[in-house]
Amino acid sequence: MSLLLLTVALGIATATAEPAPPQQPVPSGHIGPLPGGPLPGLTGEAPLTVRLAVSSLTGTEDLTLRAFARWGDEDRQLVLTDDGSTPGDLPQDGIWVGVWNGPTVDALHMRLVLERTAQPPLEVYQGLERVRGPEDRLSWSLDLGTTTGQLPEATRISAPYIARRLPETDATSMAASVGWLGFLGIWLAVWGDRRWGRS
């Protein structure tokens, strides 16, 4: 009897409970939190580090790269460097880096601007970048268009490649070393052929 009363009570409680609110659909290609949550770019309290890296295989000695972003309700800009002043950066390796720190954001609206001597600034990239985790890295490959004749353009990539250029003295020393190794290999081959070929 008590089991029957318990079953009836549970049925009445279930019938009178308020229905759950319908879930909002998530649009295709959605970036940021789910609908109903914080707006994209809304800051939180947890610290966040975003490392920016732009790599290029072409000559970049006379250029300056600036990154612009909307961080929450704050506009930021950062000059990327390739002089080893940023922790983890190797000087003159063809990768321009910079680091931003701040409260947590879901996404950054990013712009990269190229500045060259005697030329007006040129925007080479613009896009919305989702930030994943407390330490994230955003990377681009910069094509200056010197071989194709096109305008410079930066393309998002998963990781920067190293475009290290050897100084002229190092390149000369390496060429001389390879030449000596080649000469020594030929001499040993001839000497060995004469010594063991006659026996």
C-alpha cells in the first residue's frame, strides 16, 4: 500500500513540475560561448597569456609589424619584434613575436598592420580569433609579395616555421667546410683504391 502511495505522489510531483526552458540553437560556425552565456570578448578574472608570432622567409629588415586587438572593452596594440627581447624569441630568426597578458576573453578581433620605410601602413590581416586555454598562441605566415608581385598578406597557420637566415660569414664558413669534406672524401677514395686495389 505504501509503495502505491509513493508512486502516485511521484507522478503528481512530476506532472506539476515546471517544464525545462527550450535550448537555443547554436549557429553553424559559432565562435564564443553558447547562446545565453557571456558575450564574446567579455572578460573574466582568470589570467590569460596570448603569444603572437608572425614568420616570413623573405627579407624583412626594414619593416615594423603591429598587432591590434579588442580585449574585452579595451583596445590594445603591440609592436612585434625579432630582436630576442621577448622571452623565448631568437634574434633575427625571421619570426616576429609579442605577448599579451590580461583577464580571460573568449575571442579577440585581431588586426596585423605592416609598416615599411617611406610607405603608408598596410593592413595584412583581420579576423576574429578564438582564444583556447589560459596560454594560447596565434601564428601567421607573412608573404610580402616580392616574388609574386601581389600585395603583402598574412595567413593564419597552426605554428610558425623558422626562417633563419645565416649571416654571410657563417654561410661562407659552411661552404668552405663542405668543400674541404668533399676534397677529403675524394682523396681517401683514391688512396684506398691505390692501396688495396694493387694487393
